[in-house]
Amino acid sequence: MIIVPKYLQKGDTIGIVCPAGFMASDKIQTCINTLQNWGYKIKIGNTINSVSQNYFSGTDEERLADFQQMLDDDNVHAILCARGGYGISRIIDKINFTKFKKKPKWIIGFSDVTVLHAHINSNYKIATLHAPMASAFNDDGYKNEFVLSLKNTLEGKKNKYQCAINALNRKGEATAELIGGNLTLLAHLIGSSSDIKTKNKILFIEDVGEYLYNIDRMFYQLKRSGKLDKLAGLIIGGFTDLKDTDRPFGKTIYELIDDVVKEYNYPVCYNFPVSHAKENVALKVGCTYQLKVAKNKVTLQE
């Protein structure tokens, strides 16, 4: 049974932290302004615009302490990870979830935040929120439907999503728990205490900046570890900024994935709006969704 954190009320506080890569404070300001306009108070973590001189937003100890403080603060009602990148897997085993288990709050983000989504789902059965982060608010992004899906979700509204038809879609319906995130991180977590359990679940996957052969390798890692065997459904999101070798891999990204999963009979949809690009809707990891892949329409709704 999944525990769903309380939805937010006006006046509630959202903590903003950088538990992985560095992000300058000026890149977060539009996000802060927008969240305040939505009616929320903001608490800024110490890892925002930290004095770190390397890739990370602070040392492992600093990032751990910042996230832990937000997790344990009863006056913080949700935690927005300002960006992903890399770094959460370096601290995940040291995070103390004792208070969080007693009083869950929404953990928000994607990309490297997949580590938190997977770990919390597998170990504590608490819903989290795979959703746009701070940079998505910039350049008028706060006005688009994808960022507004985050607003709706935080308020407890149920979003209904659609995506364009793809020739490789496999028709069918499934109602099941939704789980997933970034392919690289899902493959990275296999065999760890944060490994996802996929049996009878709808799995969604996206990625960015990878070579086609590497995506193929990671999908075979999922397949060989049994993650694809007994799914209720599979949602393939955006794979942006793809790279290929001088001697081409020989298949498009969706052809590559179809070749890996063609033996299974569950519904599959491609080009769903979950990605590292603008098209990135808010999805409640751990909650039950209904996926319908029809001839002329694809829908996903709670």
C-alpha cells in the first residue's frame, strides 16, 4: 500500500536544495518567484549557489546535511531538487528517513533524482513526484502546461496526459502502480538497495545525451535482470540529445527499444511527454495510473 504525502495548501513551505550538481542562484530565481506566486513560502538550502569549485553543489557531507535538514524540518512541506546531474547515489545510503516515514512530504525532481524516487518507493512505499525542476521555469517556462502540471499535482488535482500516436506503439490497457525515471539511473541502481521492483507495474523511462549503443546496453541490462518481464505497461518518453558512433548503430532510438521489448505483450507507447526537454509532465511515482494505448490516442491518468 502506497502512502501519499499531503498535498500543499497556500502558505505551505517548499524547500529548495541541490543534492547533486551545482546550480547558480540566479538560475533558480524565476522558479522561486513562481512558487511564491502560487502561494507557497520558500526555504533555500545551503547548497544553492554554494562556494563549491567543482561539479557538485558541495561536498558529500554538505549535500547530505542540507537534504537531511529539509527532510527533518516539520515546517517544510515539500522538497524541490533544483537540478539533477550526478551525486545522489553518493549520499543515498547515509540519508536518515526515520522522520520522513512518520511524516512524509513530496520529494520533487527528475534525472539524478530518480535515485530518490526508486529508493523511497522500494524501501518505504511513499509516493514521490517526478517533475520539472528549477530551470524549467526559466524563459517563460512557468507558463507552459508541463510546469503547470506540477502546480496542479501539488494542489491535489489529477492530471490527464496524452501523447501523439507512434507506429511502434503496442495497443492495450493497464491500471497499475507507476514507477520509473531516467534509464541511466535505473540501470545504475540494479543490485543495490535502491533497485526498483517492476512486476505488475507501469514503467516509464527517459534519458538524455547518451550514445545509441549505450541505451541498447542499458535496456538489455533491464531485460537480463528481469525488469521488463512482467510489466503491466511500458511508457517510453523522450530521448534527447542522442549521439551515434562514426559507424552508425543502424537503428533509431525507438526501433532499438522495440527490438528489445517486442517479445512482450503488454501495452507500450512511445514519445510520451516525460523527458529532459520542455515536454516533461509531473508524474506521481508509486501512485496508480491507467494507461490506454489505442489506435488513435494514448492517455495516462490517475
